[in-house]
Amino acid sequence: MTHHDGRGPGLAGDAVALAAGLADLAVCGLSSAVGGVSGLLRRADLGELLADGREETKARGRLVLDRYAATPPAHLEVLARTVTTRAQAESGSE
């Protein structure tokens, strides 16, 4: 989910990150958060609190996806970069 071209994630990326964040929350103990629901419903700033929670959950989901869904670089690309670096080093040292 890391974007190397400077663009932010699209709508599909946000949805996947949100789903992964929600799954991570469930695994980490969502049941303990359910106990405070009655107190949350009485808050005046519930909309703002929910928006903040949604953003934090998406950020958490992006971290989970970066941790578990990151693909290693292609083997041939790594070799090509190594050859290029060595060639530049040799041409610069002569």
C-alpha cells in the first residue's frame, strides 16, 4: 500500500485500509471498547469523534497492510540496480 509516485490512496485503497484497520481492532480487543458505548452516545461531539476514529482506523489499516501485504522487490530489479550501481562506481573511480 505504499505509494512511491506521490499519489495518495484512492477510494478502493481507503476501503481496504479501513477494513484491515477494523479487523486489526477486532483482533486486538474490540470487546473492551464496547463497554464504553453508553458513555459515547451521550457526548455532544459524537460526529467529530466518529470522524477522528474513522481516520485513525484507516491509518491503522494502512499500517497493517504495509506490514503484512508488502511485496518484496523483484529479483531482477534488484540485480539491475546492483549492476547499475557497480557500473557507476567503476566509471567514477577511473
